[in-house]
Amino acid sequence: MDKSTAIKSFAMTNMLLEADLDKIEQKYQIDLGRKSGQTNKIEETYFPQFDASLRAEAKKMARHYVVFYCLEKSIRQLIVDVFDSNGDDEWWENLVPPIVKDNVKKSIKREKEAAVTPRSTDPIDYTTFGELGEIIKSNWTIFGGAVFNERKALEKVMAALNSLRNPIAHCSPLAEDEVLRLDLALRDWFRLIS
């Protein structure tokens, strides 16, 4: 095989492998990290204008954001699943504390008035992290025993997670000790629901 044919064969094999990996990523909804070098127009234009140390800090904090994103979304889904399995189709109206429902209505109204794309059609997606804990605690007869064994433990873990969430959500770096606390609080959370 001559050089030109070998190079063409190598390139074609690479393209076929890339296409197969694209299918795997799409089928299993995973990111294998193959496209980390790809950027969009905004990233190419504006990102380099930020100080390098700020970009490095943001990259370090991004993993904590991802963890909290997954945690908060999974707690919302846990609440929905528990209420749905309880059989009350009107659980939002019947079981969510009035203060939480009022805050959600205000958030939805603010979003409409800002003329932005609504984040969701489901009101639970407008709750804060702290309000998720309030929903669980106010319905302890449903969640206690079925999902959680100790109310005090739940309150302690939710409070710890909420205090750690604030710097992450408000773009402040986590100190090394707080990163350890986050790891421990996540372990505690998963121990609570297991």
C-alpha cells in the first residue's frame, strides 16, 4: 500500500470511528469528551478577554455547579415521583406549602414580564433548593419512612447543602475546606436516600 492510500485509509477509518462514537454518545446521552476543543462564536470572541486566572477559577468551579445541577434536579424528580406514587394528582395544590406556591407564582410572573423563554411548564422547576426541603418536611408523613428515616438528619444535610450551594450559584469560589464539606454533604445525602 502506498503512502497516499494508507493516509486515505487512516482518515476514512477515523471518520467511521468518529461517526460510531457520535452514535454511542447520542444513544446513551453521554459526552465522551471528544469535542472539548470545539467552541462557539461567543466563546471564541469573548472568553479570551477574561483574565486567565478567572477562566481557570471558573473551570475549577464548573464541576461543583454540575454536581449541584444534578442534585437539585434529582431532588425535584424525587419529590414528583413520591407525590405521584402517593396517588394525589393535585399534589401541587393540595400538598405544597402556600408560601412555596406563592413564591413560585411570583417567579413565573417575573419571568413572563421579562419576556424570556419560560424555564418550564412545571411549577416545581421554579422552587428554590431551600423550598424543596420545606416541601419534604411539610409532607413528612409521606416522605418519612418511605424515603427518609430521620427528619433531623434530612434537615441537617439539606441545610449544609444549601449553604454550600450559595457560593456555587452566585459565582464565588469554594475554599478547599468547603469542597471537602460538599463531598461529605453529598455522601450524607446519598446515605439518606439509600
